[in-house]
Amino acid sequence: MPEASAVYRLGLDVGGTNLRLGVFSDLALVEETRFQANYSAICKQYPPAQAWQTILQVTADAIRPLLNKYPAIQSIGIGFPGFINPQTGILAQSPNLPGLRDVNLGHDLTDLLGIKVRVENDANAAAYGEYGQLGQPAGGLLYIGLGTGVGAGLVVNGKVWAGHHGYALEAGHIIVVPEGRLCGCGNQGCVEQYASATGISQAYADLTGQTLTAQAIAVAADQGDSHAQAVYADAGSKLAQMLASVLKVVDVENVLIGGGVVAAWSLMSAAFQQRLEHDLIPVLRGKIQVHTTHSGDVAGMLGAALLAV
């Protein structure tokens, strides 16, 4: 049972196919629930207005049981994929949730639930969660999230750096293959189309004609499938290409790579390290600490909960 005197915060991590909710007391996860909330499929199935109302109802229905169980919840934060203006909370676009434009999840959920809801870009939320779990390291923290897409977040001097319009660190949309695969953002050749779970699946389909999940492709790679191994190696190389470009602009000490795809990091790491060493400017070589996260993928929920305060 919840402690009567405890103060709780609720954080949500929204992905293209999953919804995760965590109740926190300070940095401690008290309870976690998960939902198969395929927002991407909803956006493809319904017209934009209907898709938005469906997303609102699904999200509110997931939150209400936790509000009932933990009446001491004082704030709700949501990490949501897309370009979110930090001043207005308006989602301008979400490349992996087609059709969603100029909607305000925080405002609309606040009206539905009767409790203030703050929405942050999902990668920014994950970056802040990792920052909190690492004890607020000096030197800045860059987080790269490999999931349905590729996201990034930067924490400097204890604050998430979102940029003037709120769209900073959209590193997943750095072009690594000129005139390459069409991306949901409207450009071609973004790293998201090669190093995300979606991109890995597409690359394997292009090579073999088979459509498999990134997880199934990782299993095939471990079993000796040369096409699967090549796809993951290419994902690692293109991720490093993007990261080297970012680090030439944003000089930080700590880089954390998280998200579901890092479960197959062993298939990517050799090509990643080789390309990173090649592409970094010489003065940065050997000075960047790149690690995969060991937070159990809690960071997105935790960061959203902390940023909501």
C-alpha cells in the first residue's frame, strides 16, 4: 500500500508501440506498469483528429488507475516523441506518429484528468533521468536513444538544453546517407532510417526480402546470419558517424546510449568504435566516454517525472 505521508510523482515514457508508466518517490521507482499502446498504428488507422482523441483516451485510461491508487501523486510528466515547443507545450510534428501536428498533450490531458501534466520530448526526458541516476555528473551529458526512432538529449549545468524553438538535439535527423531512405521528418538519409529498430528492420528487408523485427534480426545475427550481422554493423557505423558530427558541435565528457536496440550492442560496437575513432577530430580522440546505459530503461519515466516538478 502507498505510504500516507509519501510524495509521489508519475512519469510516462511514450514510444511508437509501447506506453510505460512509473510512480516515483524521489529517484526510487515505486511501481511500474506497461501498456501495448500502439500510437503509431493509431495514427496510420485514423484521420488526425480522431487519432488524437484516441491517443488522449488511451493515455488518460492508463493514468487513472495509478492516480486512484496513489492519491498523493503531485505531478505528471510525459516523455513524448516529437518536436515539442518547451514554452507552449505544443507538439509541432512527430515523425514516427504521422498526422499529428500542432496538438498539446499536456493541456488536453490536464483538462481530462484534473491534474497538471507536463510534456517533454522523450529523449530529453531520458537524458535528464540518466543525469539524475548518475548523480548529476559534471562535464555535460549527451544521451542517444535507439528505439523506434533515434532521439537525443543534452543536459548542461543541470538543465536540459532544448534550444530556442525546443527542437535542439534532433540528432536522429542528421543526414548520414545523402538522398538515402525517406524519413518521417521529410528528409532523406537520416540516421534514424539506419540505426533505429525500424531502420534495422528495413535494411534487413532490403537485403533479404524478409520483414523481421530488430530483435529477431539480432537473434539471426547471433546464429550466424551474415545479412543480419551486416545490418547491425552498418547501424553501428552510421550511429558513430552521426555522433562524431554532434560532438564537433557539442563538447561533452559523457555520452550514454540507451533504448531497446542496445540489447544488441555487441553486434554494433566494433563498427561503431572504428567509425567514431575515424570521424572524431583528433583533439577529441580518447577524451569521450561512451557507454551504454544500465538503467533498465527507467530513465525516460524518471526524467519525465523529475521535469514535471
